[in-house]
Amino acid sequence: MDSKRLIIFIALSFGILLLWQNYFAPKPTAKPAVHQQASAAASGNADLPASTAAPVADSAKLARGQRVVVDTDVLHAEIDTNGGDLRSLQLKKHNAAEDASKPFELFTDKGERLYVAQTGLIAAGNAALPTHKTVFTAEQTSYSLQGDKVEVKLTAPDANGVKVSKVYTFKKGSYLIDVRYDIANGTAAPLSTTAYYRLLRDGKAPEGEGRFAHTFTGPAVYTAENAFQKVDFSDLDKGKAEYTKNADNGWVAMIQHYFMSAWILKPYEGNAVCANAQACTFQLEPKNGSYSAAVMVNVAPIAAGKSASFTVPLYAGPEEYNLITKVADGMAYAKDFGKVHIFASPLFWLLTKLHAMVQNWGWAIVFLTLLVKAAFYPLTAASYRSMAKMKALAPRLENLKQQHGDDRMKFQQAVMEMYKTEKVNPLGGCLPMLIQIPVFIGLYWALLASVELRQASWMYIVDLARPDPYYILPVLMAVSMFAQTFLNPPPADPMQAKMMKIMPLAFSAMFFFFPAGLVLYWVVNNLLSISQQYYVNKKIENARKAALQS
């Protein structure tokens, strides 16, 4: 197989894979996962996490109570008094994918969508403790940030002598929300309780997910002992990913393209949740078409007549590297770089450093592409030299084809003899490229997963995470790919030659739907490749002319 045929094979394989994944591959459907446990229902603790009661089916719609509205400089939140759930969370600095005039809504229980944060308390001897079904009382219905923080206090009904308050603390400029329980044990016996913190969401693709920008959506867990693990919704449905882990650190999350939410056991700032607890357990499970990612905290016993408070932080916001890496260990893994994290992570780190220098993500992409091309120049030059030699031999190759007619065996033998005489390796043009492929794929994923490009402008483009509004970059991409076909040696097979002419059109059609930041990288990469290839071709052509003249 010659280099041109191999390149065609790789390109077509990549295109077919994209088309299959985004148009024809069957999508897993969320199936109900109903479990029954008589003792749990009898105790009034049905529909609670499995460490205390086996999970039963969630209702299709969450009960709606009074809404408490909270406004900060970066968040608009709605807390429902039914369960004290965080039911709606809008990110003011990020616009909606479908309507740029509206803020992006991460948490929601509107329409057919469900993505909420819930908490509750469980005790074997006190079924009256507040859960995500308890109706709380709010001191007021509207809060706004006046100083550095604002607290929202919700009070639960008396639970057989135990008084419980649930307090949300929102901070200025922060997506980190502290969720605190204040418990006063007014009984004559010690109180042993378990607190649960869970993220409940449907299995649908997030708003605005494009066909050619598909990334992972689902639960994830990180602990120092077990590292980072993503779990597909479909695996939870099939019972292939029953996940229960004990740890005193880490976080449990729901992640999607650009955004995430996570309950954190050991934040960088603040007390470790499990430091004074008996145990902490992570759980992932399906909940009747929805999915739960939860952490259970066995709270240290509270003596009779005593009070205790404990806080679990909730991060709910963008997967911005400079934000999430300051929250807790391992949070950088939430940026979904796919299976090429080893390549994408350092490339993204370099991209952030370039952005710090030029203060523009578009120009940072341009300079990053320049640096990567410079680093691989020796390999690229070797590839182009081989291809230039192949191009120079094209007339002789055509003569051999005419000379041997339909005798393919003699034709191949003559071609190999010519390559041997001219010291040309037919694979020399593609092998250096194959070495670079993992790095270029890593760069692709680094750009695809970067929420930093969202709403970032460059020249006429107002959002590098959206397709080019005027299609200038995709057109340049098609033109540059077509120009490259004239610099490469023409395939001997007429069918291959036609394929090389069609490929730029086929691939440019896909790039019309790609985020502009990705297309910018490919355009710059192609223009640099054309320049390098033209320089190498010209250099070899001049050397050949000089040899003939001498």
C-alpha cells in the first residue's frame, strides 16, 4: 500500500466514524430501574439512597413547593421548599446554546428535563428527619448578594425533638455553594444519622450538543485511591456499573460538555467532610429513567441536648481549568479529553499559558498550532521530502503503467525496482504523519472540551465554541485541502485520484458544523502544511535541476 492510499484510508475511516457516531449509531435509551423493599416503604424512607434503603422508583415529576430565588453576580438560583432542593441554576456569564440572549441553565426541572441537587437526613430510629420530600419553611422568598456572601436558611418541621436547618451559602464571584446542616438534638438519647447528597438528572443529551461535538454526559467519581471514573448511563441501566466506594476524600459529579456539578468531600478550602464522620460512601444508580450520583456521610453521633453543624460544598458551573483546579484534587479530570488525555492535557496547559500572554483564545490557538508544527517540523519535512520525490517520479510511473498494460505483476515489480534505484521509500511520506496523529487528535480534544472558548471572540467571530457564522473558515478549510492535492504526488489509480478531489468537499461539509475554534486550528495547520510542503518541493526541485545542469 503506497502512502497516498494509506492517507485516503485513514481520512475515510475518520469520516465514516464521525458519520456513524453522530447520525447512524443507535442511541441507548434510559430504562426504568424499579426496586422494592418493604421495610424501606414501611419506615417512610422509600426513594432514599441505597445505604439505608434500597432505591425505589422516583416519581416522574418532583413535587413543587414555594420557590426561593437567589441572585448573585454569577448565579440565579431557585430553591424549592419541597425538599429544600436546588431546582434551577442559571449561569449569568454563559449564554444558552439555543438562545444567546438568555443565560445558560444548568439545573432545571422544567418541561421534560430534570437535573437537580438534593440532600436529606436518614436515621433508623427517627423517620421524621428531613429528606428531599420534606416541606421546609423559608425566612424569605428572595435573596440577593449585597456583600461577599448571602445565606439562605430553610427550617424543617420538628422531628421528634430534633430541630434541623438547611443553609445554602452563595459567595461573590463563585460557583461553589456551601450546603450546611445545623442539627440540635433535643432528645434524651444520642442521635446517629446519615446525610445524603445527590445529583439527580435525566439521561438526555444536554442542550446545544452538536452532532460533531459529542462528548461524555453522565456521572463521574474521583477519589485518591480509585482515581477518576466515568460511568455511562447505559451501563447503569444494564447493571454493569454498580458503583459503591468508601472514601474520606474526592467528589461525585454529573459532567457534560463544558459544565459540571459535584458534591465535594475534601475541598482545598474548608474542612474535610469525613474528618469527623464515621464513613463516607459514593453511590451511582439509575432512578426510573433518571440517574443518581450520590455521596452518603455517616455523621458522628450527636449527644443528647447538643448541637452539630457540617457542610458539604457543591460546585455547579463551567469546567474552566483555572476555577475547578482550585476547588479539589482531581477536578481537572472533569474536562473530558476522551481517551487521549495524556496528549490533550499538556496541550491544553500550553494553550492556557499562551492565552495568558496574548489575552485572546483565537490567537492562542494560532500560536499553539505554530508551536506544534515547529516541534514536528523534522518529521513533517521528512514526510514532505519523500512525497516530493514520489511526485517527481510520477511521469516515470505513468510510463511504466503504459509499458506493462494490464500485467499488474510486472508493473509492481518495475515500480519496486524504480523505488529501489531512486532510493525512495513509498511509506516514507505517511509514517512520520502516523507518529503525529495521537498529538493532533489530542489537540482536537483539548479544543473541543475547552469551555474557555465558549463566548470567546476572535476577529469577526464572537463565539469560538459555535460554528463560524459566515462560514469563512470552513470555506478556507476546503480551499486549503484542495490546494494540498496539487502538492502531493498524483495517485496512479484514477479512482484514487478522483477520491482525492472529492475529499476536500466532503470534509469541508462536516467542518461547517464544527466549533469555529476547531476549524481555526485546522485552517492554520493546513496553511502551515502547504507552506512547508511547497518549500520542501521547491528545494528538491531546485536540487534536481542543479544536478541535471552539472
